[in-house]
Amino acid sequence: MKITLRVMRQAGPDAEPRLVDYELVGISEDMSFLEMLDVLNEQLTERGEDPVAFDSDCREGICGMCGIMINGQAHGPERTTTCQLHMRSFSDGDVITLEPWRAGAFPVIKDLVVDRSAFDRIIQAGGYISVNTGAAPDAHATPVPKADADRAFEAAACIGCGACVAACPNASSMLFTAAKVTHLGLLPQGQPEREARVVSMLQQQDAEGFGGCTNIGECAAVCPKEIPLDVISTLNADLGKSLVRNK
């Protein structure tokens, strides 16, 4: 395959961004998208040019590090993580535009790398449970209804990649926050902090500068782990109960 990459290059947080075109030939359709970027960076390094900075870690669709806007779509044309996207999803002669996540709460560090530590601070605000130290309880000592367990597991699949924020016109992180609130709020271990959790995490979300949710649904449409949009309803229900009980 012969492709043209149009990459948003930015030398640092305060540098002016610019689109730079790179032509690649001999790209196999069996390559992953990140392997294709590795090929580009090898060529740039050989020419003495600065390689394109991008995030990656596990490259197995688990860690959530590899977030890139590809032709205006979070993670690209397939509903998966960037690392699990393959070049067979593109055609010979394509021009592919690469940009970092664009959100005020995700400042650009360099090129395609953004700072997603805002997610960490939302988790620190309430995404935890209190447990007693000592011997672990028996596995079945606290029964969990099957429906609740399935729903919690579904929400827990969130990998914090930030695609929901990148796809949202408001740059809202509500799907991320709601997934964490839903996951913990449905389990017995999450009950002690349940009412305080939702308030604290939403307050931190606002403090980080994320936009408000207007139920457009782009977040759920691009989520590589298929977190359902209705986890936001669960969050809103918990928030309502917390505000009523703690007037």
C-alpha cells in the first residue's frame, strides 16, 4: 500500500501546531496502525528528523494509552483501540489525517501525546472502596445479584482511553465518570462511599475543565469497550439520591 499521512506536529505544549505530510510506500495491510507509525518513525530517524511522538503501551487493546484522532474519528474507522486497528481498514492511496485528542482538559504534550492525568484525579476523588485489612472474606460470603454483577462488569470494562472525551462536541468525560460510578455503586463493597463518591467525582470532573453532557451519544458510539450510554442515567440517579439525602 501507498499512503500519505498528514500528521499534526507540535513540538511542545506552547508550540504552534502544524500539519506535516509524510508519504509511505510498501505498507502491508496486515500491519497494525501503530506498526505503520513505527515504520514512519524509523524512516524519520534514519533521515535525522524528529520522530512523531505518540502514546502506546500494551498494544493489546487493554491499557487505553493509544488514543489518536484518525480522519476526525476517535481511534479511527473501526470501533476498537488504535493499537487494534489494522491497515486493511484503509485503501491504497489514502490520505490519513492524525491529530491528538482535542480537549481543554487533555493538554498536548507533544505531537499526538496528550496529558490525561485529569482522569487520574477524577478516580482519586472517589473511584475507590473502603475495605478492612486482614484475612480476605470467602468468595461467596456476600452474594451479588447476577444482573448487578453483569452490569458492574460491563461498566468496569472502561480502560480510560479518553475516546469519549475526544468524540464529544462538548469534550465531556461523563461516560468515563459514569462507568466508574456505576461499576462501584452496584457492588456491596462500593456502598459505604456511594453517595459521597458521585458528588466528589463530578466536582473533580468540573474542576478539570471537562464540558457538560448534553446526551448526544458520540461517546458511547466510539467507545472501544462498548460502555453503554445509560450508565450516565445510573450516575444521575445516584446524584439525585445523594443531593436529596444530604440537603
